Amino acid sequence: MSSKIRIAVDAMGGDNAPESQVLGGIQAARERYDEIEVLLVGDENKIKEIIKSQNCSLDNLHVINATEVVTMHDSPSDAFKTKPDSSLTVGMKLQLDGKADALISAGNTGAVLSASTLMLGRIKGVSRPTIGSLFPTETGRTMMFDVGATVDCRAKHLLEYAQMGSIYMNYIYGINNPRVGLLSVGEEKSKGNDLTLETYKLLEESGLNFVGNVEGRDVLKGSTEVIVCDGFIGNVVLKFAESVLDLLRAKFRQYAAKSLWNKFRVALSYGTLKEAIQDFDYQWYGGVPLLGVNGITIIGHGKSTPLAVKNMIIRAQETVSRKVNEKISEAIKTN
Amino acid sequence: MSSKIRIAVDAMGGDNAPESQVLGGIQAARERYDEIEVLLVGDENKIKEIIKSQNCSLDNLHVINATEVVTMHDSPSDAFKTKPDSSLTVGMKLQLDGKADALISAGNTGAVLSASTLMLGRIKGVSRPTIGSLFPTETGRTMMFDVGATVDCRAKHLLEYAQMGSIYMNYIYGINNPRVGLLSVGEEKSKGNDLTLETYKLLEESGLNFVGNVEGRDVLKGSTEVIVCDGFIGNVVLKFAESVLDLLRAKFRQYAAKSLWNKFRVALSYGTLKEAIQDFDYQWYGGVPLLGVNGITIIGHGKSTPLAVKNMIIRAQETVSRKVNEKISEAIKTN
């Protein structure tokens, strides 16, 4: 292998695996031929068949066999142990063995989280790894940490999320000194629950660009680039956000079904709606980072398309090349 | 006064007070002439002026003078004490003195909550009063408790919310044996945080129609009529939901600004969007209930229109006539 950045792809993880994973891997290997090696991990025969169907013979595209598959029915916490020859475990092991620089997976999120945390370990000083998720805003985008890695957080965890999130938004999205907000139920310092009141003090003294509490209504306003909260609430808000669009689509359908005239108007407007809300579309973002582990893991939506997979691979490449983990390690050391 | 149900209106509370409040009061008094008395509480001169401008001479419409106004800048917890002659305090006192059966207010929510809880007291056995908020769903509507009355809940509180919420949805919305969901981060019983794991057990044994955990993505799906959660998360989700629509409107505007053709399509589709999402519009719901206090309080959005105010008054009437508090008292007694 060369000095290119090596990205392992969990080719069996995801609703449309291995198709989406292999096609996305091919696209990334082609577009970034001089920069990356793509390691497709999973059922060798199936993967090679798809590659063959694409008439692809890129020498920066590799296949690594793994005979097992972690499914949504496997226990997240120990799937990587009970299925040692799964694409997830084998892919993760590549990082451990120094044969890959990063892993991307659109499989069972809990299993990816556990495998990453327990196999790679945490960056020294990090109490809890965190999953971030990007939200579109009226002026750009903001990333919320945590959206489900830890459901009963302490103030110290939220401080670390703010530090890691600021570094990620700085080095991956090029936002200098990102504004950090603390998700709460009122703007005033005195508003919140026990966790946020304590976290507020830590953030004030953190040296980060802390802008204070943000409310639910501020998430999409564009007043922050990093929002920190307990993983329980972050997870609820993230999943709720996705479902608002589902409801709107359902309402549009119901409205269209009422009359031919309505149908006509909806037909005309549906494209507008779609284009207007495409910022909500996960596939453009290409996965979310798991920060705080001794390695790089990018987690994708189960429904990831080839485009989303390609974007995840590029995101992983950037996270490696821009030395995000080294920056995190330095920042956390000073706590 | 007659045997009609007497609804006090905090005529000075709300962004468009007293106009919206007085106009809404007049509409309600007219529509329900045989059933209700409306008591408009606030600046006598201003209120009478608006009534006069409407050529209104209904004898079930009364004005009660109050010289002070609780604003958004007043401390929620003691505004009712520091401003004893405010429309809120005077209106609440009418209930205490047996001169009104309910109060509606679109003013400072925290102040209304404190005044209600501390002046009226709690129903015997209720640990914490709760504010519910209605969400549209793909098939109907569901009400979330709590959306901000208590930010650090215990399992017992959530159980009581489920009991009170079930009664409210039954007697006010006519839903027999409403389905109760517990907001969490996974459907399985084992998923959640310390609070939800403990609450799950209480709800299982409650005799309510408990359907298990619901995730953020299920809120709008229509699989429940009552959802319980900590007031911190309920408040964040409620405010977040409101802002999604703001973001969509902003995206539509940005999209329209790109070209004349886009502008044309947005113009055609905007009405569709508006009609499709009108279920999200608070004014149709007419306020949210504060449950668990020894009296009836309906809380409105600061931006309440006359229509919203009228709906709040009707909601208050129903809450009195359908004896919601008596049912709650009976249910809680058996805990």
C-alpha cells in the first residue's frame, strides 16, 4: 500500500448494503484516486460481483473478506465480540492493526459505537465519546453533540463535547472559533435543569466561544455552530426533526387527495418543497462523526445511498488528514 | 350573575393585548351566549373602548378593573405577589373567591404557572402540575406532558402526567382509553435513561393504556394520544417544532429569491404549504391546559389572535363543564 489515506468501509452495514457501500466506495476511489485507498470489508463474492458489474479496475480499491454480518437485531454492546468475523469487527481491527486510518459504517449505530469505543479505546482525557449530528440553519449549519452516545450525561461530559465539537467544526467545516450554545429551556443563565446550570459555569470558564443557552427554537436559527446537550435529548430532537418532514409529506398527500385542483397544486409545488428542504437530507452530509475515540469512525444513516457513502469516505479522509484527533488530544489535555 | 360558566380573561396578557383578548372575549360571549359569562380583567378604560368600537352590548360580557400588568420582564415566580393589582393576579383571585370558574391567559407563561400553582394550590395527591401541548400527527393529534412546568422530573411525576393527560384527552377530545407513550431513545423497554427506565415500570402497572416507549420520530406518527416526558425535553421539542416551520418558510423565501421561475413556483405552492401545515398552527388549538391545580387555567401563546383567545375560552368552558378536575382528583387518589 502507498502513503494514501486508507478508509475501511463496512460494506455489509446499512439497508442497501452491500450495493450502496460498494458503489459509493467505487465513486470515492475514483474521485480521490491520488489521495485514498478504499478497503471494502465484507462478503468477498458479493462485493467483487458488484465491482465487476461496474467494469471497475481501480488499484486503490481493495476487498477484504468478512464472513459475518452485524444486523439490527444484534445486541449493540457485544455484537463486535459475538461476531468476530463480521464486516464491522474486521473493519475496526484494520485500524487497530495499523492497516486502515478510518472506518465508515451505515450499520447498527449502537454496535458501531460500542465496537469503536471498546476496540479503539478513548483518547486520553476523554470521559465519553460523542456522536454529533448536523442540522441545517437559516444561515448555514450547526452540529449538535451528543445525539445518543450517552443518555445520562454529567456537566464534564458536555464540556468535553463542546471542546471536541468546536475542533471538528473548525477543522472540518472551516469555521473559526465556532459559537457554542448550551441547549436549555430559556436564554437566561438561571434557566435550565441541574445539568445545564452546572454545565453553564464550566462553559463560561472554558475559553471556548460560548454564547450561552439556546432554546429549542434557536437550533435552526443559525446563532451557533456547536450545540451541546445530553444524548437523550439530542437523540429525541434529531429523530423528531426527521419526522417533521415525513409529516409534511403526509399532509401534502392528504391535501392532494382532496380534489383534482389540490392535486395539481401539490404536483407543482412538490418539487419546490423538495428543493427547499434538501438541506435536511442526510445524504448530502455523508454521515456523522464519533468523536473521542482513538481512531476515526464515521457513522452513516441506515438508508445511506452511494452518494452518502462516498461523502462519508471523503469526510473520513478529511478527519484523518486534518488531524482532528491530535487537536482533540491537545485540547482535552489542558482540562 | 347566572348559572352560566364564568371565564376570567387576562385581558392584558399577550403580545396583542388587550385587543386580541377583548375581541376574542366578545366572540366567545356572542357564540356561547346561553352558556358562559366572560369576565375581561384589566385596564377598564382600554377594554371598554374596544368593546365600544365593536358596538357590543352583550350582558354576559363584564369588565373588571386591574391597574397593573405582568410583562415578560417580570420574575415569573413572584410577579403575582409584586403586582397584586395586575390583570393576572386579580383574574386568578376571582377563581379563589368563587367568582370565576376558570382563567385564560396568553401572558408570561412562567408567571401564569406560578400564580396558578401558588394561589390555587394543587389537587390533593398531585405532586407537580403540568402543562400539555398538542402536536398534530399523521392521523390526528397527540398531547405531550410536560412541556416546561418542571425541568427535573421524577418517575412519579411522569406517572401523574400520564394519568392527568389521559383524563384530559378522554373528556376534552373524546378519545376513549387514550394510548400513552413514554418519550425515550428506543422502543425496547431496556432503552432510555434512569428516569424513563423507572417510569416504564410505573406506567406498566398503572392500568393506563400504556403502549411503551416512543422515539422522537414517533411523536408525529399518530401511535399515541398522550406522550409523557420531563418538562425540559418537552419544552425543547415543542420550541424546536415551532422553529422547523420558520426554517421552511425561510428556505422557501431563499429559493424564491433565486429566480423569477422559482418565485412563480413558490407563489403557487405557498398556499399549499400553508394549508398543509395549518395543523401546526397554535391558534386552532386555543391554548394548552395547566393540569393538577385546584382550578382551571388555560395558557395561550403570546401571539394569540382573537380566534385563539375565543378557542381558549371555549376550551376553559369544556374543562369546567366536563369536570376534568374532579376526574383527576378521583384518579390520583388511587395512587
